[in-house]
Amino acid sequence: MGDPSTAPIFIVGMPRSGSTLIEQILASHPRVFGAGERTEFGEALVQCIRRDVSDPLRINIESLQQAGAAQWSALGADYLRRMQRVVAQADGPLAHSTDPFNFINVGLIHLALPNARIIRSRRSPLQTCLSIFSRIFHDVPFGYDLGELGRYYCAYDALMAYWRRILPAGVMIEIGYEELVDNVDANVRRMLAHCGLEWDERCLAFHETTRPVSTASSAQVRRPLYRTSLRRWQPRRELLEPLWDGLGPELAAADAQRASPDT
């Protein structure tokens, strides 16, 4: 129902999950422009979908039920116009790690831009949460309490499972940070194929690509892949109990061996 453009590539995921690395790899391809973290989709959304009269930045959820093909197409076109102003005369697809929380909008993105490709960056829940907790993020208000951080991640993981179930095959793939570090060649080829891009060796030399990067990972993407971030230092198990409780037994079990008491 939306705009038919095949240009946009959306990279979504939790902060500190590898989205900047994925964008840097794709932006090393000559047909891809890495626009950095952007909020254009959210801005277009509140313009094209009827807003809550009490809050101009909040969309009226009920109005989404009545949205038709014309509105979704207008939303996609408005987003593309906004991004075109950002990239000027860039050639080929636009790869951009939008506002990291654009994972909330995955379903709306697909309605407005059904041919856009979506890549979810995924990393160990424990490593993602500890990396967030160790930094001061002004736009991550849930990152200052381990229990709240775990509960947020659990809700995020459930939402991503929902998107996996309902999106048509071929719209979204997941790239695990750990798998990317272990086998960069295969995962880069998978990403390029997903985006309809031919192979280019420059994507393996992503750390040599010169472009502005403003996220907390700006220094890391200037270096070749390294393994030390796969298992960072962490406190003893008992100090992490609020995080484990927030994550819940299923997510906590995935990282249980990484948090041995004598670490």
C-alpha cells in the first residue's frame, strides 16, 4: 500500500547492539550512503497520521486503524523527501541507522515502504545491557537501573519476535554481533544480498571508510573487528540479580554461562 521505493535500508535494534558497525559496513559499499542516526521516519509519521490533540508529538493510535493506502503511500513518500534533503545527490540505496528505537515502528515502516529492507542488529542480552549501563545516554532513560533495563530489553525482545512472525519473508533479517565477529565475510555477503547489492571488497575494509559517525561506537568502527568486546568485564553474579530478574529466565539462560560467580 505504501511508496514502492526500494532505496531505504533500515537498521534497527537496541543501543550498543552493533547497529553502527552494520551501517559502517554497508556505507563502505559504493552504492550506499550511510546517513547516521536519523529521526525522519518518526517526524513523517506524526505529520501523516492524525495526531493526538493533547500532544502534537504523539500519534493517535486509533487513527491507525482507519489509515488506508493513500496515507501509507504519503507517509513513505514524505519520509523519502525528508531523507533526500539529508543525502542530497547520493546514488543508490540509503543505509541508515535511524533513531535506535525505530524497532518500535517496524510494522509501520513496512506499510509505508513495503520494499524497504530491514536489518535487526542483535547482541547478547547481557552484553547489550551492560554496555548501555556503563555509559551515560541522555536519550536512554531506562539505562540507569539494572532492573528496568532488563525489563525493557525483555519487552523489546518480545516485540522483535512479533515482527519476525508477521513480516513477509525477505523483509527483515537479523545479524548477530557475535556471529558477525566470528564470520565477517559470510555475514557481510548475507547483508548485501538482502539489500540487493553486489559484492564489494570495500565492505570488509569498513574501518578505512571515512564518514561522520556520531554514535558511541564512533571509535570502534574505525578499527578492524576485534573479539574483546564479545565478553566484557562484568560484576559478580549477585550484583547483577536485578538485571537477570528483569530479563526473565529465558533471556537470562542464554547468558548464564557468561556470568559465572568468579568472573
